[in-house]
Amino acid sequence: MIRAQIYLFFLICLMILSCNNKKTPDISKISLNTKIERFDIDFGKLNPNDISKKAPNLREKYTWFYNDYVDKIILAGVPSDTAHYSNLRLILQNPDYLELKSTVDKTFPDLKQQELEINEAFKYIKYYYPKQKLPRLISFISGFAVQTPIGNDYIGIGLDMFLGKNGERFYPALRESIPAYIARRFNPENISPRVVETFIREDLFPEKDSDRTLLSKMVYNGKILYLMDAVMPETSDTLKIGYSKTQIDWCDENEAGIWAYFLENNLLFESDYLKIQKYLAEAPFTPGIGEKSDSAPKLGIWTGWQIVKKYMDKNPEVSLQQLMLESDSQKILSQSKYKPR
């Protein structure tokens, strides 16, 4: 009896030590004050009657972003174009722009919550990558063109693409260009995860051209989501991958069947993008898997996430930084011993 109690005591100690080894790192001593610059407000304050005098000040303040915004997003041309200021004047006086601006102003009187969330994520990024330069964050009205563009020194936040219920009167008119399964994520809760994901994908760890097989793309995307787990520990899986709760539950219930489908159809080492893109792309469901179109979309990405999590569980000596640098997707799969049942 005493021997059993001693064994139980040591077992509990080991479990506690294991939990402590996996605990979230302490970022309390990392000083950071992330702010989102409100270009949408500054641009909206421009007076159409003296725009040629005031717009250059805005360009000086926002530098690269200003040039990208006026030329590539609202298509007003570069500042050197003769029609540039007249185009800006037309936009600022356009009733559709004014209605959209009013809705954005009401929905986002401030961005304090998003600043707190992104600041926390950036602290974790600084913990793992102390020398990493962080981008400027600039909010704007895109005219439903783009959510989180990344530029020379910034990540933009198209606030009109995150209006939630306040944007419902606009989104139905955009169904041809923005399907409902994508528009459902146009809510304020998605701002922080999309900014962090954009920074990780486009700046920290862009996908390599050599990642051509389905397995390599699965593992790459799995690593991106695993890093998001590490820097956004309080954010739900649904927000990180862009699933609904129903879709997450479907994946959990059908994990073994999903994996069997990839194996039975010899898809892991397929490199024809036309054949594998349906397992990676945004869609209402994943074709060929599930019944009555009830499957979750982009199941290659979700499965890659599970493989990477399993790999890190099986190899506790591997650090997050080592994981992100590991380019051998077959090694990660093999050492994960991923065999869902």
C-alpha cells in the first residue's frame, strides 16, 4: 500500500513537471506598446476644397502606405498624376464612401481591444524572436477590396472588411466577389488573428517555392497555425483557422476518415496544384470528403496542424524556433507518428 502511494506521488510530480515544462512563457517583462494608426480617420478629415494642400501632409505621415493606398486600393493614381487630387476629391464626396465611412466610425470608435490583443501576440513574437522588427499597423477603408495588405513597413487593416452585423447591409451586394462562407468572418473578432497570421505568413515565414507537394503544404500551414497557437494562446481554434464551431467539431469527429482519404488516394506526394488546391483553398466544404457537402473546407491545412501538434508532443526537445526552421515535411510526419483512430 505504502509502495503504491509512493508510486502515485512520483507520478503526480512527473505530471506537474510535464505541465510546467509546457506552460506559457512569461512575457511580463517585455515592454511593448502597439498602436493602430487611424488613417481611415485622417483621410476622412481631408477637406475636398483644399485637398492639394493637406494630402501631402498625409503622404508624409503615412509614407509607403499612402502611396499604396491611393494608387493600388482606391485607384486614385500616384500623387504625381495630374488627376490625382481631383480623383481624391470625387472619392471623398461620393455618397457610398460617406455611408461606409459613417458605418466604420460607429463600429470602431476606437481600436483599443485589437491593440491589446495584437500587442500581446507581438510580445510573444518578441519572446521567441527578440531581434524581429515589428510592422506599423494602419487602419483604412478599402472599399471592400482587401482585409490585411502587407507593405514595405506596414500591415494595413481594412476596417470595412470587419464590420460584423453593421456591415450586413453592404455584404449581400458583394456576393459575386465575396462568397458568404468568407463574408461570415468579416467581424471585429477576426482583426487580431488575421493581422498576426498575415505577419507570420508574409514576413516571418513565407512559403517556399520548393514546397510543392500536398504534404509539404500541409506541414507548412500546420507550422503557421502552431506558431499562432504559441503567440495567441487565448484565441480560439475557430478564429485561428477560420472555421465555425460546427466545422471544428466535424473535423474532430472525422479525423481518422480524413487521413484515410489522403492515404487511399495517394495525395500526400501529389504536386499537381490543380489536384491538391481544393484541400488547401477557402471553400464552403472540401470536395470528395464527407456526405452531402457537410465537410469542413481546407482539410489539408487542418490535418497539417494536427500533424505538427503531434510532432511537437512526441518530440518535446524540439523548440518552437527549431520547428519553424525544419524544412523536411516527411521527417515531421514520420516522427509525429500521426495515426488518428
